Amino acid sequence: MREADFREWLGQRLWKGNPLTKKAKDNRVRRSGRAERGLKGLGFKQDTLEAVFEAGLWDALIARLSELKTDPAADLSVIRSVVPQAEEPAGQLANMIAALKQYGYFL
């Protein structure tokens, strides 16, 4: 993950007309990093988000996370690969999806 570049890019974004707060930027970076660490558990052979993007699998990554978010019978071990301590995984997965969409725009 290109953390420093992503942080810089986020620093230029606005939310409701205001620059993103440090906390907002930190959350987006943290969630994207967590997704990257969980790629293998999600079934991707790539090691980085950039490799997933370059392989043309970005939409598949977003779709996989969306599927996990909405499927009550989803494999808990797969969910735990990206949100290991979530009591309510759907909410954290929704936030992760939103962060990854921004990372995709950044890439």
C-alpha cells in the first residue's frame, strides 16, 4: 500500500466542503491496510492492493467484501481475515468498502 501517497491524496479531498480531519484520513488508511493484510484470506493471490488493481481485480475485491457484508451465512474465518475483532462485521466491512473505493480512485 502506498500509504504516504494515499495520505497526501486524502489531504486534498473535501468532505462537505471541508478538508478531511486527521482522524478521517487515519481511518481510511487503516481500513485499506487491513484489507491489504487480509487479501489471502479473501482468496486473492496478490500481496498488495496495487497488485489487485493492476491485475484488473479491483471490482472483484469490492464485490467480495460486499458479499461478505450482506451474507449472513458468510464464512466467519474469511470475515475475520479483514475485520478480526468486529462485533458487528457488516458495519466495519461497509466502512472498509468505502475506504477501498477511495483507494481505488487514488490508484
